[in-house]
Amino acid sequence: MERLNSLVACALLLICSCACNPDKKLSEEAIRTQPEEAEPSVQDLRHRLLDKGYEVFEYVDEKSGDTVLMQQYFIAFLKSGPNRSQSKAEADSLQRLHLAHLGKMYAEGFADISGPFGDDGEIRGITIYNTPTLEMADSLANMDPMVKAGRLVIEVHPWWAAKGFPLR
């Protein structure tokens, strides 16, 4: 049941984080006539990231000839912690606070994606932090109320991904 509650809560978090302001809806005509913003060049993006302290590198894709910019992110593995003996009410409250924390990290641009794993293993889920340093990602991850309560522990690793490549 706890797993189902977690999955439902995560789904609600994703829905809420993607909801738009109904007062700012654009008509289809307005959307079609909006000028498209030019994508920054790889070099512009590279310079912006370097100026903010991010680590990057680039390579040329052999098939397309395009320059691909790679950025270092940080994956936080959320693992079962030593204190999982909370009452159901306490665990439910911690879950709400946990989801609020993850929502805040996403809204503030520090986390790009997070979610639980689908099994009941030691690693409960992940969050990918978009921060310039491991220390910053670790600090943000350890601010999670579930971590503070000892229900989860964090293990953070550097991870590289190409800028602009979507999940499929």
C-alpha cells in the first residue's frame, strides 16, 4: 500500500508541476504566430554553463557532424535509511514533505527529474540534480525531510548527459 501511495503521490507531483496558469492560456492562433526563440548555439550554451561553474565537454557526432555538448549532472540515489519504524501517520506526513521538497527542487531548477523505483529494493528512487558541484547536489539532497528523519539516506554520483537530448 505504501508503494501505491508513493506512486500516486509522484504522479500528482508531476501533474501539479506541469500545470499551467489558466489565466495565461494562449489561443491556438496566438501560439502559431509566436516568434520562435532562437536556440542558443553550442558555444553560447557552453560559455553560460562554464560561467556558472558547471563542468562540460563537447564532441563531434561522427554521423551528423554536429557538436554535442555534455554536461555533468549529479544522480542522488535515495536508499532505505536506518530509521523506517515511523507510524503510518508519520510516514505519510514525511512522504508529503518529501514530495514537496522534490517539487521545490524542480521548481527552483535544481532537479531535472526524480522518481521512485518500481521494486521494493534498497534503492528507493533517484533524483538528477542540475547543479555545478557535487557538494551542492549533496547538500540539497540531504535537505529532504525523509533523509533528515533517517527514513532515506543519500548516495550522490557525478553523471554526464548531452544537453538537449530528451528522454524517449
